Amino acid sequence: SFFCSSRRRHTSSSLVSWARRCVQETGTIGCVVDLFICSLDQVGLLEMKSMTEMTGGTLVMADSCKNAIFKKSFIKLFERDSAGQLKLGTTATLNMLTSKGIKISGIIGHCTSLKKKTNNVSDTVVGIGGTSFWSLGGIDKDSTYAIYFEISNTAPITQPTPIYTQFLTRYLHSTGHYRLRVTTVRRMLSAGEDLKEIARGFDQEASAVIVARYAVHRTMTGEETIDVLRSLDRMLIKLVARFGDYKRDDASTYRLPREFQLFPQFMYHLRRSQYIQTFGESPDESCYYRDVLLKETTSNSLLMIQPALLQYTVEAPEAAPVLLEMSSLKQNVILLYDTFFHVLIWHGETIAKWRDANYQEKPEYANVKVLLETPIDDAEQIISERFPVPKFIVCDQGDATGQERLIKTRVVPSNQSLTSNLGADYINEDVS
């Protein structure tokens, strides 16, 4: 265990050096460092982040040890499967093999290089590169790594050509036995002019997470935020210009293939997210959010980039996804807002009045009772399955407690909201 005392102050550089020495000592014996931080003050997480990054450890941050986030997350870390075994693996390694035509540029995630440079390693480095062999440390079923490749085939491609990558993951299971998982992936390498074939193999969800991790990695390694934002803009402009269909000088004719239609909105929300824009957040908070993004699954990472918004009404009490726009915040609905780190239930003004008048207690208003209980049941289901455990919040439209700001700061303008009376305290622009 590590304790921080206010009597002894460390400089940033000395704390970074101390953390790396701890990692080197624990890494040689296969230990995994997990950090559970429970404090309203800064504890130096930004300087200590290498302890979890280099050992595959878990990072959880809460206000206090009495907080449900800490208690439930700590218990969930040691959950066991049906056979009574921990759902964790240790001393994990990843070895990668590739066929001719592609080379490995690097990996972004919780790992360290084992410095094994082979012929399939590119000179262009992205993240932790210059090797095809990494130490992952601790892993679980949700451990995810972003791997970047470089096309090394210089010969012209006249027809789609198959390329192969193979992942050899070796880890120590909680039973005490080593296990080896071999995963072989086949993809088609197409000519750059064959846009239809490229579009057919484009995964916009995975691509958004790949881009997000690279952007976050650049900000964490010292690049200016404005430079990262500009590179995201240039990348998106090139993509939509190449794959979009339009008539020159007529914006109304612009169309994107269905394989790309969601990608621009992912990039829009990424630009506005706390992973790129850190205004109003402490260094420890920014480090925590980014750390989790770099290791979570694609679906969870997308949830962090673009939060989910579900609607419940008297006519349709079951959850229905709606746009993350101002126009979705109506007086006669209940919304469930999920950012991965927070699960918030928002009651419209009309619903809040029904609840305060105890309509749900009257037999003739059984539908109101169902409406109020359904989002709570859904929220509890989400919380029970997630790690780290998210913070649960319930608020009303115009709530004086300020909790409503979590959803107001992420909804975006819409044509309908420009003419409707939604209030003057909706923040929808980046701070400059």
C-alpha cells in the first residue's frame, strides 16, 4: 500500500521517478499495481499513472472510502466465476506475427515493450512501438489494446489481397496454470482507388475509438490540444471529401455511405469531450478519465466519447434511444443519461410534478408508477455490470442542486431548440 502525507512534499519529477522505480521492482516479480484513490484533494495521480499503465493495473477514483464507487468497485475487482476462480490474469504477454505487406507501428494501452524487434516492425512508431512483443501485466475479459499498422507493400495492388495478423496472448490464470490464446485475423488489402471495397471493410465504431486513443495519447505525451484538434479536423475533412458523394457548390446534395455516416458525429463529440478539452478539470481527473479510455472495450469507449441518451414516456415506458440534443429534454419525459462514469436519471418538469403529487401511489395511475420505476431498474442493471462502478444521480428539470449540468453540458443545439424555450443555461460551445 502507498500513503501520501501532507508533511512531506515531492516535486513532480521526483514523484514520477519514484513511481517508475516501484514499477520496475514490482514488475520483475509479476505484480500488478491497482490504485484506488479516495480523496477530494489532488494526490499526484498524474505523476503515478505509470504504476498502473506499465503493470496492467486498475485505477478507480472516488471522493472518499465511504463512497459507493469505491466500495462496490473494490468488491467487484475480486469477483469470481462459476468455478470459484478470480476473473483475472497476470504476467500476460502479447506477441504479434504478420504476413507480408504490413508492419507493426505500435500499440496504445496498458503495457510495456519487451524490445523484440523483428522484420515485421515498422520504423514509424505509434504509442509503444519498435517491437512486436509486449508485457501486458494484469488482464481481464475487457482488457483492450489499440494496435497500429503500416502498409509496407510497395507493389501496385490490382485486386483485393488477403493479409494476416496473429496475436499470441499468454497469461497466468488464477488456477496457477499458464494459458496461451492464439487469434488469427484475415483482412483484405485493397487498392487505394477501390473506394467501394474500402468502405465495405470500414468499421466506424472501432475507427472512432482508434482515432480517439491516438488523439488522447498525443495530448498525454505533451502535444498542444489545439494541434491535436486541428489534426482531427484535417483527418475528417480528407475522409468526407474522399468518400462523400456530392455536386460541386451544392451542400444539400452531400451524402456519405452508410459505413461512414456515424463517424463525423463521433469526432464532433470527441472534440468536445473531457478527453481532449480539459478546461475546468484537475490534472488527476483528466488523467483518470483518459486512463480508463485507453483500456476499455470499443462499446464502452464509444459511450465515453458519445454518451447514450434513453427516453421513457407514459405512452412508451420502455427505453428508446434519442438524439443527444436540446430538443430531447422535454417536460413530459424521463431520460436516462449514461456517460460510463455517470448514470443520471432526468425527470422533465411535468413528470416531476406527477411524482411530487404521489400519482404513482394511486391505483388509477399505475402507468405512472411503471414509468418512474423502469429507468431506475435499467440504471441498476447498468451499474451492476460495469467496472469501475459509475456514480448514480437523479435530478429534475431546473434542479437547483446543479446535478442537471452533467447533461446540459453535453447536449448539442438542434433546429427545434433554437425556437423553443429551454432556458438560458445550456452550454453547447467549447470554452476558448
